[in-house]
Amino acid sequence: MSDLTGRTVELLRTMIRNRCVNDGTPTSGEEVRNADVVEATVAGPGVEIERYDAAPGRTSIVARLPGRDPAAPSLCLMGHTDVVPVSPDGWTHDPFGGELIRCPDGIDEVWGRGAVDMLNLTSSMAVVFRDLADRGFRPRGDLIYFAVADEEAGSAYGARWMAEHHPDAIRADHVLTESGGLHTGSAEAPRISVSVAEKGVAWRRLTVRGTPGHGSMPFRMDNALVTAAAVVQRLAEYRPPPQFHELWRNQVAAMGVPDELKERLLDPAEIDAALDEMPSAALATHLHACTHTTFSPNMLTPGAGGRMKTNVIPDIVEIDVDIRTLPGEDGDDVAEHLRTALGDELVERVEVGTLIDDRASISRTDTALWDALRRAIEVPFPDARLNPQFTVGFTDARVYREMGAVAYGAGLFSPALDPADFARRFHGHDERIDVESLRLTTELWERVVLDLLG
Ligand SMILES: [Zn+2]
């Protein structure tokens, strides 16, 4: 193991053990623990560091190696420091042990929550930043390392808060963050995924009202929970028409499926039937999300500080709906979808509140950052081509794209990793990363920085 990779491994293990678990409540996360260790990692002569607390314990760190040319474009390496909760029963090893384990096939892996989402990247970025500073590297434009809190719950105490309160502290022309670096295609002609676009996030809270009463006398009562159930059912059954964004054709072309299926996936009149008939539900789910606005009613709670009780007919119920929009759609489109899904009668029964309203975002690929990334990936994989991806989840890249930056989700993983298997580790059981992938990613960041800012 090289010295640099070894430092990434150790920092990653420490960050996993810090268990900065973000469950969506304002006091969770406690990212200050990971902020402290990354600050200690990047601090040193020539490095400017600022700490920001969006709320107690919700600390983000911005470290900067000032550029020698104020007019030259800057690069930000951005990693979030929080992780999602675990269900420990599903794990083979302690999810917060940060253990380094050798598998039976001889591969060394770091285990624990955050090993792929995304403490692997956050730690390797910090190690590279520190190494460049130690070597006396003076970048052309500013090199920024941004360790950010609260990505997993929508960024209100992280990137979104920073963009609103301290935009100049994080502003950058180019940004690298999570969600890329997987190999697809053949070993002779590999393609490496780079995330260049994301769906929009339009979380809504639907409030349904009824009339309270005694549970012993339900006949002809207006039970808000019964109305909410109808709303949930309509959302689950809603089938909005497909829409093809500009990366869809490329995505289909790169898929290892028969040509006949590819044609159907590119035909707006055929794709829905093709997805219905697809043997792999997991693949159909993903391809559906790539081509449709989606509505997932995920949370139902008593409204207005009330509570539900077995013998009380509830008068107010809230339904949180995770809506993800396609490029070009805005809040008006979301309202129109809801009207269509619920129908005229039911839509009158709900008040729609906005929890998050971030539009889909996309970065161009004819950029200096893209070219630097390509050259850096070609060093270990000379035949590889970059494969621009549309991501159905969100990352903090969307905040930067709104600010005008070119932002990519990148990384570089071992060719042995199966993309479908890897995807299941995100927010799943037995999250882990092999040391070879940590080496490839660490070296990738260093090459990109030297190429772009050298
Ligand atoms: Zn993440």
C-alpha cells in the first residue's frame, strides 16, 4: 500500500468510527466530529481554513490553497461528512467499526457506513489536498477542499446553507464530488461513469383535513386518514408520460441489451410497456426513474402537532411525497402533475407545502475539467472513455451548478467492482470499499489537480 493510499485508508476508518449519522432531524449528524479530523488532516503552512456552523454541531470546513493567478479558474474538491442511519441486524461486521478486513479472495476492504457514500471520497480528497500543500504545490487558480455537513437530508445545514450565507467562501469554477467512477463496457474498451446531471428535488408536504370524532362512531364521518389513503393510492398509481433528456440516447446506447429493446426504450410510445415487461425489476425501476417524473409518498404523520390515537378519528394528516423532476420542469409542472394524479375532486382536499424545490441540473462536458479528468483516468486505463451519466438521486453538485459552476460526480473504482452490486451498498447493508479503489481514487484527484491547476 502506498503512503498516500495508507493515509486515505486510516482517515476513512476514523471518519466511519465517528458515526456522523444524519437521520434528518436538525440535531443529528454532529458532523463536527468529522470536521475536526479533516481539519487536522488538511491544516498546515500555506493553507487557509475556515469553519462554519450552520447549527450547533453541524460544522463544515473550507480549506484553501490560494492560487498564484487570481484570474485563473478555481477547483473545489467537495465531500460530505455525514452518513445515513443503519439497520445493524443486516450487517456482517460492525457498521461503525471502520475495520480493515481481508476477504477470502485476498482483497482488502474497509467496512462501515460511509465507506462508499461518501467518506471514501471525502477522506481521499483531504489526503491529496494535504499532500499537495506539503509538497509546496502552488496552484494556478485556488484549490478548495470543502468538507460539508448535511448532504444526506437535503443540505439545509450544509451546502444549501453555505450557498445562502457564505457563497464567496465556497465559490468555485470547477467542482468534483460524489457519484461516478464505475467501470462498464468490456475490459478492452471500458467506460468510466461521470455524473454530469441530476434530477430535480421537489419534496412536497400534502396536508389533508377532516373532522375529528370518536372512533366508536365512524359512519358518515370525514376521516382525514381515509382521505390521505386515497391520496397515497392515487400517487402510487399515477403514470406520467416519459420524457427523454439529452443524455438518455447515450445511456441506452451504452447498455448491454438487445437492439430491439434499445429501440423500444427510445420510443416514447413503447418505453412504458418495455419497462413493465422487463424481467429485472431493479433495472426497470432505475430506467423508469431516468425517464419519468417520480412520486413516492414516503411519510404519513398527524398534522399540526397532533398525534394519532386508536379511538380518535383524525382531523389532520400530513403526507410527505418525494417528487423527482426531469430537466426543464419547475414548480408549476409539479403542481400540474399533482392535479392530474389526484383528480379535480381530491386535489381540492389537499394543501400543498414545499419542503425542497431544486430543479434538475446539468453541466456541459466541453470543459477544461472534463479534459483533465479524461487524461487522469487514461493513466491507469489508457483505453477508457468517459461516460457522462444522468443521476436520479441528488448530490450537493446541484447547489454548485445553480451557482454557475461546472460540477461532476467522479471517482475511480476498481474494474472488479460490479456496478449493480456496488449500487446496493449505498444506504444498504455491508457497505464497504476495497483498498485498490481507494488507491485509484486518491491518485485520480492528485492527477486532476496537477493537470488543471498546475
Ligand atoms: Zn452521498
